[in-house]
Amino acid sequence: MDSRDYTARGCALVTGASRGIGAACALQLARRGWNVGVNFNSDEAGARRTVGEIEAAGGHALALRGDVADQCAVESVFERLEAEYGPVFVLVNNAGITNDALAVQIVDDEWQRVLDTNLSGAFRMTRRALRQMLRARFGRVINIASLSGLRGLPGQANYAAAKAGMIGLTMSVGVEVARKGVTVNAVAPGLIETDMAREILTDGVAKRIPAQRVGQPADVASCVCFLASAEAGYITGSVIPVDGGMSSAAM
């Protein structure tokens, strides 16, 4: 049975899907036949826009408020989505925050909040999703990591640590569940034109990227959708940079 058979039996869940990369992933997964859970924490209007775009294109989606850093909220999100569309067979862990500062300036609360959302949240969502995936012997977990998790970037010690941890999580869980028909992979975006990155997208930034352009959310979403497909069934525990060549270029 390939992934197309599972679109009728279950659904996809994208965290942090009210805008940017998350919204693009939700839209592209819906175009491929998945009913989609559009998770958000605070931006309800953005999540409803994502749902509206999916429905306007003929798809089905449900906006789901829930902080991935809160275990009770994680359980509630899954229960509501499963009641509407059935088991989650594709999970995209995209929810993330930043709180950039030099390491000597980061206080404990700022460190912990970024790790709780970006890393522990992805772990909690993955742990919950694996219940049904392992039972069905099919599932796709795609973690949205970052170029920051692959190479050091100043001012992002907390964010980089969380994204590097997400890569380690991807590799370990990918090995654990490989024989059960479940894959776990990470996509590591570089500079993508999103609200989160807008402050650093200066006029000259594209010149430092080998591809000579800033990436778009759709570039990341296309990779995510490939990893969610049947064609990617032999790829697991892997990290795929989507960065226009930045991770391969010399510093």
C-alpha cells in the first residue's frame, strides 16, 4: 500500500502552519490529497487564512490551536484532528521561535523557551504521532531543522542548539522505527523569505548564496512533500539542506 491509499484513511498535521514554511507545507500536502491539520499557537487569523486557501483549492483542513511546548495541548490537538480525519500519518514539525542574542546575554528563561518549543515540542509531537504510525506500519515524520543546526551562526546559541538537537532526534528515531514502515527525516532550510528571517534579508544577502537567490517557503514545502511520499520510503534518518548551496560553500 502506498501513501495515496493512506490519504483516504488518515491525515497530515503541520505545526506552526499559520504562515511561512508551515503554511506552504500545509497547502502542498493538501494539493496531494491529504486532509490537513493546521496547528497554530497565537496566530489564529493566519491559520484560518491557510485553511481558507486549502478549502478554496478543493481540499479539507482544520485549524487547531495548541502550544507544542505543552503536553496537554499536544494531546488535545491530536484528539481533535483524529476525531475529524482519522490517524495522523504525516507529521511536519515546523513550529519554532527565536530569541537571538549573544550567548553571554541569554538568560535561562530565553534559553529554555526556545528549546521547549523548537526541540521538546517536536519530540512530544513525534512521540504522540508514532502510536498510530507504528500500528499502521506507515508514517512520515518530517522535522524542519535549520542551517543553524549544521554550522555555527553567531547570536543563535539557543536556536542552533535546538535545531542541532532536532537533527539528532531525527537520526535516532529514524533508526528506531525504520523496520516498521515509518520514516523520520529532517529538512534544513537556509535563508528563506519568511517573517522570521525578514530582518536579515538585506539587499546583499542573495550574493552570498551560491544559488544567488533567497529561498521561498514553497522550496522547502516541495522537499517536505517528497519526503512524505511513497517514493521516499527508503530515506530515513536523513537531513536534507534546502539552502541554495550554503551548507556546502566555504565560510
